[in-house]
Amino acid sequence: MQFFFDAWAVSIILFLQQFPHSLWIVLNEASGELVFIVLLATTYWCFNKREGKIAVNLLMFSGFVNILLKYVFAMPRPDPSLRPDPEHKLDTSYGFPSGAVQNSATFWGWASVKVRRWSVWGVSILMVVLTALARMGLGMHWLGDVIGGACIGIVIVVMAVFIVPFLLERWNWLPQLLQSLVFPLLALVFFGVFAIFYNLNPTLYFPTENIGVYMGIVFGFGVGAALERQFINFSTDVSGTTRILRAVMGLVIAIVLSFALTTLFGLFTLSAVFAFTLRFIKYGLVGFFGAFVVPLLFKAINR
């Protein structure tokens, strides 16, 4: 089932695949999770802690919603014969809505709303369109998948424009530490619910496996940010040189930690529940290091 635009779906993919395959690989990587992590971390460490924290939670929420919608609609991706990459041919997860396009629309849409410059709006629209083309050019999504992903991402941004200020205003009566822990506690609850879900239905793990990633980041980053606010409270009002140093130093630490945890956890034979738990722990630690340990290092070296 191709959702809509059935008559065009295959022809659009075949047309895009006339372009060099390397073009779609590069564009796909340029809109991948690693790029978002770099931009979110840099925002938090170097420019605006508050907006960085909001953006992290918003993007993780988008990813969580995307996985649930994929599972609800259960619509297949294009046939493996339309996917040039051997790794992509093995992907049996659902296609609608496109997670890459939805997250791109969410991230860049929110960035445009906050920055409010025409140049940022232009870059944002371009990035979402290029992401959509790349996903179709790789044979990973139908046209309906990418349009659906873009629309859902836009809806999430519009909702956030109204909901985020409402929540921030209504939370003023709570202690600061508790305000910071609301989302981490929700992530922990969802982690427990899905751990039980996978224990009862192990075969359903794969379509929703990345929920452990999103919940882990929200939990670890949220706890780290709460402790940072309580005990460190570093400033982003620093020089350009310090910002560059922070970005490089923080990203190196995050990459080394992620690689080390991946290597360590790769030693285990994983059941669905165990794999979900390790994903939660791994990304929770990465989030915690990014939000608390890296800023603690900034303070220790007076940067």
C-alpha cells in the first residue's frame, strides 16, 4: 500500500534514482540524527541552554510520535528491489510517516520559529525538501510517506508554539528542580510501559525499537540538565573561541562515550527487553554526559 499518489509513486523513485546515488547518500547523512545531535548539543553548550533543552525534548517527542504512527498505520516501505543499498534492502520497518522528514520538519521548523529570519526559513524549507528527495532517491520511502512526515512535523511545531509557553507559565509554582524533572520522569514511565510491552510481545520489538533511544535521551539529558542548573549553572555568554572549544571538546567526549558503550553492549546476546533496556541506558548516559558532565568540565577548565 502506497497511501496516495499511487500512480506516481514508483515513477518518482525511479526518476530520482537517475541522479548519482552518492548525491542521495550525502543528503541523507546531512539530515541524519548525528547532525541534529551536533546542532542540539552546540545550542545547549554554546548559545542558549533553555532553548537547547526545549529543542531536545521536542525532537525526541517527534521521534516517539513517529514510531507510534508507523506502528499504527503499519504501511510498508517500497519494495527492496527499489533500494540500491544492501543495508536498506534488509529494513523491514514501516514506512509511513517518514521519520527522517518528520524530524527534519520538526527541528528546522522550530529553529525557524525561534530565530525568525527569512534566511533561516529558506534553509529550513530547503533541508526538509532535500531530506524528502534523499529518502525517496534511496528507495526508502514513497511520496506519501515524506509528505505525511513533513505535515506531522509541522503540526508538532505549531502545537509546540502554543503549548511550550503555556507549560512554562504554569510550572512557575513548582520548585526549579521538579520543573526540570517532569519530562525525565515521564520518559522513565514510558520506558517501564514499553519494557512490559516487549516482555509480553517480543516479536513487536523491531518496529518500535528506537523508543529506547528517545526515552533514554530525554531521561538522561533531563536529569543532567536539572543537576547542571542546580550545581553548575554555566553561562553561554562566552567568546567565539570558547564556543568553538566547547563544541569540539563536548562532541569528542560524546563520540568516544557512544563508541565505548556500543562496543561494550555489543558483547551481549540481546532479547527484546534486554536490548530495549541497554538502548535506554546507553543513550541515557550519553544525554547525561552531554547535559551535566561536559558542562562540569567546562567549569573545571574555566571555559
